[in-house]
Amino acid sequence: MNIMEIFETMEYGPAPEDASIVRNWLEKHAQFDLFINNQWVKPGEERYLESLDPATGKPLAQVAAATSADVDKAVAAARKAFKSWSKLAGHVRARYLYAIARQIQKHARFFSVLETLDNGKPIRETRDIDIPLVARHFYYHAGWAQLMASELPGYEPVGVIGQIIPWNFPLLMLAWKIAPALAMGNTVVLKPARYTSLTALKFAEIVQEIGLPPGVVNIVTGEAGQVGEALVNHPDVDKIAFTGSTEVGRSIRRATAGSGKKLSLELGGKSPFIVFDDADLDSVVEGVVDAIWFNQGQVCCAGSRLLVQENIADRLLEKLRIRMEHLRVGNPLDKAIDIGAIVSQSQLRDIQKLVDQGVAEGAEIWQPSWSCPTDGYFFPPTLFTNVSPASTIAQVEIFGPVLVAMTFRHPSEAVALANNTRYGLAASIWSDNINLALDVASKIKAGTIWVNTTNVFDASSGFGGYRESGYGREGGKEGLYEYVRPKHEGAAPKPARKVAQEETPETVESSLPAIDRTPKLYIGGKQARPDSGYSRPVYGPSGRLLGEVGEGNRKDIRNAVEAARAAASWGSNTAHNRAQILYYIAENLASREQEFVSRIVQQTGSGVGEAANEVQASIARLFSYAAWADKFEGSIHRPPLRGVALAMHEPVGVIGLACPDEYPLLGFISLVAPAIAMGNTVIALPSPQAPLSATDCYQVFDTSDVPGGVINIVTGDREALAKVLAEHDSVDSMWYFGTAEGSRMVEAASAGNMKRTWVNYGRSRNWLLPDQGEGQEFLREAVQVKNIWIPYGE
């Protein structure tokens, strides 16, 4: 036997995930009570329900069965908490959401294992998809909490939100609903699914750990008929957010009609997966695997209807059968498994009933030759052909690993088949002809269309359906409007305190021991001695020597520009990654708050309270630009032709920053943060009068995962160094906040390579005020717009 034959015939060995830590946690708890007002509360009737492991059918734990009286308690706690939570500054809410995101990341493996045990999906999916997306949603919505005041003016939180989530993505659905609700200032009573409550209860422990105010998040478990109905009908609940079946969604709509409650519904689907004859069939096969066998097909937007152009149908189906034969079904904790267990015995029966009906109606069934495990609730990947568009299995959501295939001849027929459903949640189109794909996409009645991919989600992109797939959106800015209302509709909350007016340290050292070292320049992620070999003294207002900094020169600027240019890959990092690093900078700055307050007092002679305000405002500003990193996006224009123009934001490149004298820390942060948030690299020239606040940031950057060369700091004569930067042909833009004469000099010197400039002409700003010190004005200067025209149509 040769190597190739061995490779083709060898079996995958098991790669089980160790679940001992999670099982110990479950054994320790045994019974889980209700989570109300940040406390664990026994259910009124002291009745508990068993939570089973779908892979074995054995009990994992018991969860409380709430009554309507328990729901009353939870709603009352949420109502009481809303009075104060809704009035908190957006930055404060952002910090709480950020803390949740960090805790989820810290416990990511635990959540992944617990979700797999409770739901039955493969550990690869919970580990690599679900839990990272959960953290992403809390990070993303921490950003919107920070930006709410400026980006949703005239809106206020709705109030108490009743949220009912399904069992197919237990923790992810929780994040989809809780994150935007809290970000906008609402409080929540959440009901997890009957079968999969355990990760929500672990989430409740995180809520306690981070100190979220009591009553902001309440989690009540139990039967849908009792808890869900009590939430829907409760007079003190201001909105219902529901994900589940269309039938239940319809009944909720009827129950809330005329009540004044806001309502968002994400319901069922029967999504088409359309394949044209020019598509890459090998890619299509893998796309089908992701579309219908991801999470055992228990996905509302699963591509359960395979629509294939007739002339390639036989080839594609043959490839698909071969791939199905090699799919692995078994223990979800095994990392080599493709398909896990169905969530419950009743769901397994429903799948089998619909499959039997498909056979009875004349469709041809194909399943792999191997058999599924007999322990637990497993169902094999299933393919139906010879399916009538009007048959039950082509119209009814099966919610299992069952694919029905049909053929079409022309694009118009594909569109007709795709729209031949009462649903409209999603669709996937596969073609190498982008004209055709976009043309077909515009004609399909669905809320999400994927081209040459499927089941792709992100917090920044709204998700929701048309027709009987529901209404409302989750994710993106559009999803925020589900959790706010115009202020004229209700009493507006009192203005939130500004961050700059928040608590300040009671005692801060007003002076520090003499500094016995000179901060070096910061170039390429390292401290570097100035080329000149000279240092310049830094004096406080009283004339006391505070320390010395390096005297940078032309060669130091050259080195800094080279380092910034070498770090250009920063601009290709994901916006989410850049946002996380900005959050890390804020986190590390906050941990050294007293030190930075003392430094500002030394350099400026300001009071401790003023200095503390500046540090707090700097932290808030970092949060703002972490928020904007993945939200200051381009737009889509619709010119008078058959096509679109994509206006995309791109980083400018290397930006020189001459920082103002006012607010030595805040002025520095206010220029660096928006530039790097948009993917630029920078050379910053700190205030020559008070440069130590910037040089103290070296270690903050070093411990915040900022790649070397992204931020470079050169101290010295600001005017001379700014002229060198403005003249440098490898610098793409120059921002200058200094004197009127310096502004004129920068603009004149920039003519060499026609770089962009942004100068203040000697006019000062109040950097503490958001309308002067942050916002889209800064972001626009940090990007350039590229328009990509895409005509389409046959």
C-alpha cells in the first residue's frame, strides 16, 4: 500500500475535549435557581426541570421552573433598575458591556464546552463560531453605548424588555438581544429556551462578577407556556423581542396588538441555496455543508432548499453524495466530528415525521451508508431529490439536517422558485458572474443574501426577515432602533452626567520624587535614544524641573516614518481587532489613573479634580474611537444606472500629528486614537511644554498589544519637527494644532508631495467637550474614500 492509498483510507482518530471542569461546575450547582435582581431566587412553586445532554440523553442539571409570580418579581426588579440604568452616561454602560465581553473571552472554553453539552452541537462550532461571536456582540455594542448620545439624538431607551430566545444558539441569541438592549439603556428579563438554559445561567454569574447593577439583567427559566406567556402579557413590559417559530410569533403579535408594546420577531425560514452553472462546484459542496449541516440544520436561515441549474445538477449531486458519505456524526465533544446531536427527543421525532412525509409524497431520499450512534438524539445528513416545489418538505421548515434539491433552467425560474415560500429570512447565491449574482440578489425577497458564501454573521450587520420570517433587525445600527423610541413618545430621562464630572480620586500626590531617567523617543514599538544626543528639560508652572525628554531631530523623524511605513499592515487588520486594542489601551490607562493625574498636576499646575477629569475624558475618548473603529463605514450609492457604487473608507496611511499644548494627555489621545482606529500609523509630536503625559504612555502601549510602528512619539521642538514631517514625502497627511504661523508653515511645506493637511490656524479648542474634541470630523480626516462602481444585470 502506497502513501496515497493510506491517506485515502485512514480513519480520523478521536480528539475529545476535556469536559471535567464544566461537569464539576454542574455537579456543584445541581439545581439552578432563578436570577432576579442579581440574586439567586428559588422558584415560587419550588419546581425544577431536567436539562439533558442530547448526545447521551442523560441529565446534566436541574433548572428552576418559574411561575407568573416569579416573572412579576423579575419585571419589578427590572423596572426599578431602569430608573437609574437609563440615566447613566453612555460611557459607563459601555464599560459594563466591555467588562462582560472580557469575561466571556476569559471563560470562552468553559462556555464552549457547556454549550456543546447542553445543546448537542459540535465543540468546533461553539469554540470557533458561537462564543467568539458572543464576545464580539458585547464589544460592538459597548461602542454603541459610548456613541448613543451623539449618534441617536432625540431617542431614549424603551424601558423593560422581555426577551425570549430559542435553543439552537443559546448564548449567541442571548448576546444578540441583551447587548443592544443594555447599550441603549434598557433593562432586561430574559427567558432562555426550555432545553438549553445552562449557558444563560453561567452568564448570570458573570453579571454578578462584573458588578452590573441589580435588576439590569434578570434570567427566568421554565416552560414557554408559563414564563413566555407571562412576559408577553405583562403590563409593565415595554417591548418583546422574540426568536422562534412563526406560529408562536404570530400568537405573540396577536397578544400584544393594541398594547403599545414594541415588538421584534425573528422567525422561521426555508432559505434557498441557488447554484448557477458557472459556479465552482467544489466550493459549492462545502457551502452546502455549512448551509444545512451546520448545527445539525437547526438554523433558522439554513440553506435547506438547494436550487441547481439543470445542466450541472447531476454532477453537483454526485459530488454532494460523496461528501455526505464522509461527514462524521457522533459525540459533539469530539473535535473531529462534523454533526452533533439533535437538541431533544421531541425535535428528533418532528424531523423524522417530516422526512417520512417527504417519502410518502414521492420524493427520493438518500442518506449515507453508515449509521448514527444509538445513544442520544442523532439524525443522519439527508438529501431529497425529485421534489415538487409544492410538496411539504419544500415548504415547511424541517429544522434538521435535511436538504431538498430542485432544478431550474433560467435565472428567472431560479428567482421564482426561491420566492416560492411564505418565508423570507435569507438566501445564498453561487456564481462566478457577479452581474448575475447581484441581479438575482436584488430580486429575492429575503433579509440577508450571501454571495458565494453562507451562514456568515457579524454584530455590525443587521439580521432579520421579510414576510413570515418576521420583522425588526438584530445587529448593526439598524438593530439599535428596536431598543429606543423618540423622546417625544415618552418622558425623556434627565441628562446623564458627563464623564468629566464623575468621581475623582480623594487624594493624589501633588508632586513626585525627582525623575532620574530621561524618557527616550518611542519608535517602532521601542524606546530609542535621540540621534542628537541632547535632552530638553521639562519644567512645571512653578519652575521646578520635572524631568527631561529627548531632543528629536530630522534623523529621528526619518526613523519614525520608516517604522510607521513598515507597520502598514495595521490598516489591513480587522476593524474589530483595532477596536479591541483601543479598549486595551483604555483599560491599561485606567489602571494607572492616579499616576497620570499626578503627572498632569505637575506639568500644568491644574487642580487634582481637573487633572482627574482629563484622565477620565481620555479613557472615554479611547472608548469612543474603539466604538467607531467598526462603525465609521462607507456607504452604497444608487446612481441612475443598473448598478451600485460602493463608497469605501480606507486609511490615509502615515499621519504626522503635532499635538496641542492644552490638555497634554487628552490632546495627545484625541489625535492618536481616531487616526489609528481608522487603520493609519502615526508619528506624534507631544506638547513641548508638557510632553511627559505622552511619554508616560509608552508602557501603556507596550502592554496593550499595539504593534510596533503603529504609534511613534518624537519629543523636541514641535515647530521644527512638524516642518520636517510636513516636508517628508513618505508622510501622507499632517495634522497640526499649534500656532497660526505653524499652521501656515505646515500647509506650505506639504506641497512637496501634496499631502493632506489639517491645521487649526492658531485657534484653540476645548478638548474636554465632545463636539470639539472628538467625533466624525476627526474620523473624516483619518480616511480617504474610494468609490467602486459595480454595474449588474443580464
